[in-house]
Amino acid sequence: MRDYYCQSIVEMARYILKTGCTVRECAAVFGISKSTVHSYMQNKLKYIDVDLYEEVREVLGYNLSVRHLRGGESTKRKYQLKKNSIEE
């Protein structure tokens, strides 16, 4: 059981590296909560594979640094769609 547990954490980490996805996107793909993904990547991965942990940390750090930009784009799209539906 422990081996499967470690394999799934490494699989999630490799998916994040391959796609550059956010914690929420990874959670949706693997069908678990974002809190669980975050916990696995921040707390458990470093005991399984330190090099992989460092690489994932860089991707997650980048996602954190652009979070406010993504939120602004999302809000912009939301109000543009609302405006377009009112005009039609």
C-alpha cells in the first residue's frame, strides 16, 4: 500500500511538471481535493524524491506569482461575457 501511495504522489508531481498546471487543475485531473494535492507536493514529496520536489516547487512558485494576473483575466472575461449577453 505504501508503494502505491508514493507512486501516486510522484505521478502527480510529474503531471505538474509536464503540464505546468495549478494545484486546482491537478486536483481535478486526479479526482482529489486541492488541499490534498498541496499537502502531497509540499510535505510528502520531499521525503520521496528531493530533486522532483525542488522542480515542482519552482512550478508552484511560478503559479503563485502569476495568480493575481490569472484572477484578473478571469474577472475580465466574466464581465465581458455578461456585457455581451445583455447586448444580444
